[in-house]
Amino acid sequence: MGERLIAQHWNDRLRETRTPRRWRRPEPSVLRRLAIGILAGGLVLAGCSAPAAVGVAAVASVVPPGTTGDLPSAAALPAATVLTDRDGTPIAYLDEQYRIPVSYDRIAPAMVAAIVDVEDRRFFDESGVDPVGTLRALVTDAAGGAVQGGSTITQQYVKNWLIDVVDRDDPAAQRADHADTPTRKIREAVLAQRLAHGTSKQDVLAGYLNTVEFTGNVYGVEAAARAWFGTDAAHLTVPQAALLAGAVNNPTLFDPFRHPRAATDRRNTVIAAMRDAGSLTPAQAAEATAAPLGVRPGGPQVPGHNCYGATDGAGFLCEYAVSELERAGFTEQQLDTGGYTIRTTLDPAATASAQQAVDTNVPRTQDGVANTLALIRPGHGDAATGDHQILAMVANRRPGTDATAGDTTRDLVAAPSNVFGAGSTFKIFTTAAALEAGTVGYDSTLPDPASACFPGAGSSCYPVSNDTPDYPDPIPLPVALATSPNTAFVDLEERTGIAKVVDMARRLGLRDTLTSNAAGGTPDPSSPDARISQPQSTFFADLPSFTLGVSPVSTLEMANVAATVQSDGVWCAPDAVLSVTDRDGAAVPVNRPACEQAVAPGIAHTLSAGLGGDTVSGTSAAAARAAGWTRPTIGKTGTINASESVAFVGGTGGTGGIDGVAGSSMVFADGPNPSEICPGDPVHLGDCGHGAFGGTVAAPPFFAAVDPLVAGRADVPLPDPDPAYLQPRNG
């Protein structure tokens, strides 16, 4: 519009005038209020006209101790925290109040002109308090007349600060902040004067515009510009700025989404004020008045206030990033009000690919069936410098409260929410423990009867049988890993020591899983049921069923097991946070668990070699062929007896984790009436006889998700078994 914004001569602004009323004798009570008002107004006038130090002291002398509070501070202003993907694109916001503070130079001149012209034309001349306006308001209010404003922008800043910042969690205090009393007005005047004497006009304006509330739980001009118009505060036009400036007077009444006519009239009043003040020419004002409201359809468009509002595919990783920071010492209130920028490890390409893979396999609203998938970049096999960055954490469900849309309030990916277990994927732990103990070597063969009964925790034995009687007996260890007989691994677990296998599971990655109880929750020592009272690490320490994967488990932690194997045996906590910066852009340190050499590199290499047959000749080979998957891959499938859960754990990229991807895909019953999972299009609950397998239902999403991520890369061969672990070393 070529508008001339913010007139240079603020002293020439016209003062508002009022038509005098016909006088009548006031009632005695009114006289008393009038006397109080005149006294208070006189004190405010004294404070405004006297030198700064004397004036403030004079006014403050009538304010009860403890009522002035702290002066507004940009650093203490509650601000939304934004989480971004690894490329810096926002994926979610955390906030109590949706507010994005900006400095004065990032606010359009049109916005400055609009708010000053309609709210406080003497702003650049006064000292925080307008003596004439304040005295008029106090006297008129005290005399029982119409409630007067009389507040400068500085005073309004103070009032909004008290209501929306200092007392935001105290309804009683907020009512006092709203009360039309001399004490409240004097308190605001005192704080406004103190603020004005120590703060530039530009910072006061920016502070006010960052604090003020708009409709839709939107606070501050930057958040409002985004929510109302899809722009930012620096690029607000005259009609947009006038609409916002008009709304601060009454965000409910002048809500353009619910009351467009009232909002338009109020906007045009602001435009007229800008014209009268000289900020706009008559022609520019006419053009702005003729403009449509231009707000976003269906708005205001405000991002969710937590991870439930994350972009598609980002919700579970968002929740994990928040929990990671809370474990590092951040509080919930810090994250919701601190205005941090949290750059996560989320890879947008990996997340999109993983989300499509699980949604294709199990639709979002499929009754009673969840499909979770976590992908991790293993990093280098160095305990000092390594990391395990999470690329994607997805499920066919989304975090949220609308169950009819497939939402869930459960942490399906990171928590041990698969209460049925990951089946034979736990044979990874038995093999690693046996290699470390010297019970077997890579070239060993394992006894593998079709069925057997093993010593259990009680007096009776634990019966185990293979899925089919066709397995060789004995069976070479690599073949056993690829084809997954049960009796061979329960026997190996018994010979190695169940406690050692459970500890190996912890070391390789099941850190949180094993601290939960056998129901997947927090142990309750008061319960008489050991499944509830004990952590899994204790409950399963002498149960041979552990190697068959019958315990609650985390999809994310099983993906991290594969990452540990690929990282030369180095365990690092799954990491969802690349960096944290504060609202000023300064780096904020994050305490992270140190990586550990969980097993010797030779064990990791030997285990990788042994797991390399699953996608070639083992239980996932058919799915790999169907997907056109030919890359060297570690892999292990798992299937629970009644097929309520199936799993695949794998990784590609070779030793050291360079350019590698590790992952875990789990499909399990998640409804109130769990039953057998059946393959099909789509995967579903039913009574299908043999049910689903890890190779037929859980492995395909892994291949579908990872294939686009490694397309064009050269194959990285799996490591050879370490010579030190070819033969048994113990007996």
C-alpha cells in the first residue's frame, strides 16, 4: 500500500475529548469514593511530575507492601518451545501459552503504529503513566461513572504481565489483577513508572506486544500473526496489524473467526485512528478499510500444545525427546515455558518411509492390531564418541485421544507396550551370552530334539517343542539363528545360565524394558504377585522361557539391540535430541548417559555373521525376496505361540554402523480382546489356524521402510566371525 508508518511527531497527536455531563449532587458513598480517587490520582500525578526517584517513592508509599511484584522481564515471559526435525523444520510445540517472543526490529512498523495510535498516542512522550488520563479515570471511576481506562501501553503491559505471567496459575490473584480498584490502578502505575525509567520505549512496546492475549489461547503478536494470517510479525500489513491491534481491547468480542462483523468494525476504527494520527494518508486508510479480513479459514490455526499435535509420524519421537530431556534434568514447566528450540534426530525421509510402511501393513483404524517400527542410525563403534540417533519412531496408531481415528494414549514405541513379547528375537541374547561364556562357538552344533523338558523355577520341568519336527538334530549355530528352533536355544540358555542371558539382554539394550514388571508397568513391591512386584530382570532370572521372548518389550529398545551389535558391541542410549538452544540462541548443555562397550567387538562381529542368514535362507527370506531385498543384513524374527505378537529385528550397513540403519518392527494385539494375528491385506485379528509369523508380517514393513533410505548405496558386507569365537572355550 506504500503506507507512511509511525508518524515522526508524536507530540502533535490529538488528545481525546469527552462531552461533559450535567452535574448533580453525589451520594455520600460516592463522595467518599471520589475523595479516595482524587487522593490516589493526586499521588500518581505527584509521582509523574516529580523527579524519577522522588516520584516513584511518593507513589509507592501508598501501595501496600508486597503488592508491586516483579517488573516484566523478557527472559521470564512464558514462551513456546519448538521441536524440529534434524533439518530444522518444526514438528511440534510445547507450551502453556502459545507465544513466540520477538524483538522490536522483528515487528512490522504497521503493527507499532496501529497499537500506539489506538491505545496510547502519547506513548513516546509520557513516562510510563499518563497523568491526565490516569487522574480522569480514577476520579470518574470513584465517582461511579462509566469505567475509564486511562492506562498507557506501559500500564497495560504491566497488567497483562500480572494476569498472564505472574498470576497465570492463581485464579484469585488474577481476579484481583482485573479488579477496578484504586489499589490495583496505583500498583500498575508504580510498576509502569519503574519499568519506564529503566526500559527503552522500543523494548516496552515489544514486551507489550509479546505479552498481550489474542483469541484462541494465542499470546503475543508473532504467534497471532502465524495463527491468524499464516505470516510473521515482521510482515504484517496495515489491515492485519489493525485487526490485531483492535482485538487486544476485547479478544472475545473482536474475535474475527466468531464475530467477523464486530472485528471488521473494530479494525476499521483502528485504521481511522491511524489516519487521524497521521500514520496513514486518507487514501491509504480507505484502501485498508476496503480490504477483507484475510484470516486463515477455520482459524486460528494453532499448533498443538504437546506431542499430540506433532506432525504426522513425529508424535512418538517427540514424546521420547521430551522424556529424554526430563531424564537429563529439564522440568515439564521449563520445557513448556522456556522458549527452547529442540533439534531432534528425526529424519524426515526415514519417518515418512517408516510411516507409510506401517500404515500399508496395518491401517490406522484396524481394530485391535498395532504395528510399531523404530529405526536407529548406529553410529561408530566407539564408546567415547559413539551415539545411536533415532531416525524414526512410528506406529500405525498416532499419539492422541481420538480412539475412533486410531489414536492412542499409550507409548507404543518406546515403552514395553508389547506385553506379549518379541518371541524368538530374544535368542540373540542367548547366543551372545553363550559366545561370551565360551559355551559355544560360531562353528558349534546345538542339540535340537523336537521336544524336551527343561528344569524350571519350580519342581516341574518346563516343556518345550519346536514349531515343526523337521529341524536337524544337532543343528549348526548359524542355521539355528536363521531358522529358530526352540529346544536348541532353551538348552543353550540352560547351559550358559539364564541370569547371564537376562543380563546380556540388559547390556545389549533392554535397559528400561527390564526395569518394568512382567506386565509392562512399574513394579509394585506391595503386590503379592511376583509378575507385578518384581522387575523383569529379577522375575525372569531363573525362568527358561526368557529366551523365547514371552516378556513385555520395547520396540525402540529392540531396535537399539541391533544398533549395539552393528556398533561393534557399543551400547549407547537411543538419542532423540541433537541440540537444545535457549530463546536467545545460546546452546544449552544436555546430560546424556555415557556409551558403554556392552560386549567385545569380536562377539558383536561373530553374532552379526550368525544373524546374516535370516534374510537369505531363514525365517524372513521369503519376505526379503518378495521385497526385492538383497542387501547383507543382520536379522532375527520372533513369533509368540498364539501369534498375539510377531517381531523382526535387523540392520544393514555393516560393522561400525557407518551409513547403517538398525530397526525393529513389531505387530501385536493392542485392543481389549487380544487374539491371534492373521496375515492378509490388511493384517487383522482372527482365527486363522497357524496365524502370523515374524517373517511374514513383521519383516515386510522393515524392508519397505529401509529400502528407500539405502537406495543407491553400495552394499556393506557383514563382518566375518572372529577367530577367537569359532570354537567353545568352556568345556
